[in-house]
Amino acid sequence: TRTPVTVTVTGAAGQIGYALLFRIASGQLLGADVPVKLRLLEIPQGLKAAEGTAMELDDCAFPLLQGIDISDDPNVGFDGANVALLVGARPRTKGMERGDLLEANGGIFKPQGKAINDHAADDIRVLVVGNPANTNALIAQAAAPDVPAERFTAMTRLDHNRALSQLSKKTGAPVSEIKKLTIWGNHSATQYPDVFHAEVAGKNAAEVVSDEQWLADTFIPTVAKRGAAIIEARGASSAASAANAAIDHVHTWVNGTAADDWTSAGVVSDGSYGVPEGLISSFPVTAKDGKFEIVQGLDINEFSRTRIDASVKELEDEREAVRGLGLI
Ligand code: NDP
């Protein structure tokens, strides 16, 4: 029998947490043969609701679930963690400036990064979902100097999946036949979904679509503003699809990408494609042996270049702001 993997979820009592935990416990995160222990981290006000979720998890009698611990102390919540899904974050409220938002989240992600540094397992892998995800990941990473920087990632898989779905609708090809799509940059309205290297049923996606205006005026804004459209329709932000993307991200990270495909993830830049080193930016990535690698050598056309640069510029500004606040 395999030793259980400890998975810590922060913001466990929130909407995404509720959509995520049952899927982790059922084996969808790591595999149907991998037992898991769950650690639910919440702020004090969230503890009671987390206990309720834990009761429901018990009531599912998941064969793979070997224990649930609940805490409001990051030092306890990350103790021995192999995988950490950082979902809980301070949302932007009305009238809040970006600096205030970054500062409030620094107060969450800096101590969490330190607790990960001091208490997590040696093979810890971190996915940040809570927004602003890229910069929250950077803050946590900077607070964890003993953990290899590449273990801190930010989620752009939901954007990637949204782009796959939009391209599938446009071309009529099933998502299973769409490959090598890329989300570049920040998980924000400036993100750039790139189809120029993508393939639809083996053909170049940009040629299949052959409509730059559709790309610029419909596809890109639809993907980038999908979150707002869901809030408008549902009256609540996306939760099941965000949880699904978190599952996809970690599953791919651990189990690898197909030989003829890649995915998108926010990973620490090594300077590739002119993205300043150290920023956590979304790239085309493959995964092998438990490691993400940035796909190299793609030609970037003018259309893409300006959009990648704009999103990366936003990440640089966020990094400057959190530096100014002493958060990194
Ligand atoms: P959700 O579970 O809906 O969202 C959690 C975070 O995920 C938010 O920052 C949200 O960003 C982000 N997110 C990223 N991608 C998406 C997406 N595609 N769609 C929707 N959200 C996305 O929030 P809830 O308010 O329901 O729950 C948050 C929980 O976190 C609460 O229970 C709270 O107590 C807890 N919390 C825990 C902390 C901790 O453990 N230390 C710290 C802070 C909060 P956005 O706001 O931009 O949508």
C-alpha cells in the first residue's frame, strides 16, 4: 500500500474549496490509487464551516481518504504537506486600490510561505488560486527561501480551459482535438490566450480560424472576461470550473503532459521570451517527472508580442508594488 499524500487546502470553507475537496478525496487530484490526508486551513471565522465540510467528507466514506485535520494556524496546516492549494485570499472590495489589495494579500501569503518553508515536506508543490494569484505566489515563494522556487506556481489553467472551449465552439472540433494552446502573462484581464501555435485536428489553429478580428475582438476578450460573465449569469463567481482547473493543474504537474501537447501554468520565469527572471508568469509548459518546463523556441509574432509584453508589464508593476511594501 502507498503512503498517503498530505494535501493542504486554504480557504477550505469557501466556494472553490467546497467544489475541490470532494474531488481530491475521491482520488481525482493524484490518482485512483493514491491515499490522501487532507489539511483544511481557514481563518478563525471559517473554522466552523470547514468542520461542516469535513463532516460531509466523512459521510462520503471515500476509500482513499485517510484523515482530515482543520486549523487556523499555517504552521499546523502546512505541516508535512506534499501539495498545497492556496485558495483563500482577500478579495478586492469596492473602493480598494491595488496597493491595498496587494498589502492585504501579503498579510496572508507571506506567513503562509514562511510556514511552508519551515514545515512542509521536502517535495512540496504549491498552486496559488487566490487572486491576484501570480503575485500572491511570488510573495509566498519569496518567503520560502529553502524551497526550490519552481515549486511555487499560479493557476492559469482555468483560462486555458476556457480558451480551449471557445476555440472548440468556433471551429466545431472537440476539445480533445485541440492542442498547444497557450495563456501568457498574468491571470487578470491582461492575460493573452495565444492560438498561433495551437493545433485543431492537426492543423494550425490560426489558419483554421483565419480571422484575426475574431481573435482580437471576440476570442481574447471572451476568455479574459469570462469570470465576470459567470458572475453576471450565476450571481456568484465561478467555483466548480476553478476547482476543476486546480485539479487539472496538479494532476498534470505530477503525471505529465502528452508527448504532442502542452498546457499553461504560471511558473517562475527563467527569462524565456523576454519575461524578466523571477516573475511568476504564465507560459506554455510541458510536465515530465514531476517538473514543469517552459516550452522553448516558439516564434512570437507582432500580434502576440505586444499582448504578452502588456501583461508582463502588469506583473512587473505588481512586483514593484509588493517590493515597495516590503512583502518580497
Ligand atoms: P472562492 O472560494 O470563491 O474564491 C477563493 C479565491 O479564488 C479568490 O481569491 C478568488 O479570486 C480566487 N479565484 C481564482 N480564480 C477564480 C475563478 N476563476 N473564479 C472564482 N474565483 C477565483 O471565495 P470564497 O469567498 O467563497 O471563499 C474564500 C475562503 O477563504 C473563505 O472561507 C475565507 O474564510 C477563506 N480565507 C482563508 C484564508 C486562510 O486560509 N488563511 C485567508 C483568506 C480567506 P477573486 O476574488 O478575484 O474572484
